[in-house]
Amino acid sequence: MALPSLNALQAAEAVGRLGSLSRAAAALGVTPSAVSHRLRALERQLGLGLFERGEAGLAPTAAGRRLLPGLSEGFQRIAAAVEEATARERGTVTVTCGLAFAAKWLVPRLVGLAARHPDLEVRLVTTSRLVEFDREDVDLGIRFGRGRWPGLKAELLAPQPLLAVAAPSVAATLDDPDRAAAVPLIEDEQSLFGWDDWLAAGGPGALAAHPRRRFPDASLAVEAALAGHGVWMAWPLVVEDALQSGRLVRALPGTIEAGLGYWLVSTPARWRRPDVARFRNWLTESLKP
């Protein structure tokens, strides 16, 4: 049997990944009718039904489930090969990470990467959203979590026990019994572990009565702590420099283990790129104590 056209295979892969003709069409830059036509042509050529319509959209049949993983891997490898061929001349690695990690830890240390690899350019994409690496032209992600991202290679960079930190003036207020209860607790609304989780796990019960000040993400929460708005439950890498400079101090003793950390993640194909390997090695060494 002759191989089906790449357009037809790409349509099937997109429908399988995104679950509908309209979303597949948007991803491919064509109309839904074009995707439907390509899909029907592929099913006729293979003599197989690949999708069936359900309440949630198009779901793969048994034949579709056998075909789709290979298609996804194949298109990822094609994208990675094209990227490697074009990026080799540029020496560019595109890295996605959260804004707080980028601003407070990564960017201040990129001068070390430039000194070690002057021909290597790093392009940062700061977002808390989980990007699709091959679809969005991203080589590596520095993600915070527990390392569970199906289909991606993940390597733990640094476990992150939580620290309660505050500006020195706020920490001093905590030592005053008459004023301590008025000190706000800073909350990052996107955090995977918050003050309520700590209290539920046996944290100091007195904290339950403290007022809360909520911020939409860690980049604003750390700035709030630096500005003296209250006590923040922070990840060590984000506040490492501020603690060393004295702009922040430990507000409460001990650390809180939540099983979370920073992970380096990518597709297996992009992971092997030489420029990506150079960045990975530099980053891993930079995180060593």
C-alpha cells in the first residue's frame, strides 16, 4: 500500500490530539471541511474507521488508537529535525519558565552562561501555562510541580521545600506579641501549596487568624513580600538572592515539605539537541550547592 499523504496524516494527528475538527483546523490553518475531507480520504485509503463522534467530540476508534501515537511521534521528530537544522546556525535555545523564576533566579545568572558559551543565545518565554513544545517552537521548559507530564522527558533540577519569608521589618513585628496577629499572610493564587494546606498538615494554628493578602502569581507575591506586605510561603530558588542580600529573612523556623520542585522538561527529540544539552549542563551545574 502506498503511504497516505502527509496532509491526511497530519489531519488525523491533529484531530486525535485536539479532539475536534474545528480545533484541528485552527491548528493547521485550514477549514474544518478541509480537515474532514482529508480524514475521510485517509480512512478510505486505509479501509479503517479512525474516529467516532461522541458527546465530547471525536474519539479515536481502536484502529485510531493504534495509529495516533506513531503519528504524533513522527511529526514531533520531523519538527525537531527541522528545528535542529535551522537552529544549529543560530545557536538558539528557547526556554519557557515562570516569570518569578526567570526574574529572580535565571536571568541574573545568564551572564555566566554567556561567559561559558558566548555563541549560545537563550530566548525566554515566561508563562505559567503548559506549552506544547513542538507546536510552539520551545526547546525546554523549567516547570514547577511533581514531574508528572505524560509524553515528556522530565529531570528533577531542585526539590523545593517551602520557607516562610518576610521583609526584616515584618519579621520583627512577628516577635511582638501585641502586633504579630495583624501581620498578613501573602498568598500566591496559582501556588500548588498554600497556607491552608500547611495548616491542614499541622502548621501553627495561630496563623489561621492572620489576615490574607492574595496575589495572582508568584512574581507579584515575591514583590509583595519584598515591599513589606506580609509573610510569604516561598520557594527557595525564587528568594535565594533576596535572602543572601538581607532584603528578605526567614520569618518562621523550619521548612515545609510538599513533594514539589523545579523540573527540566522537553520532548525526547529536542532533549538530544547539542545546544539544548549545553544549556541543560550549565543549568544543572549552576544549581549545585
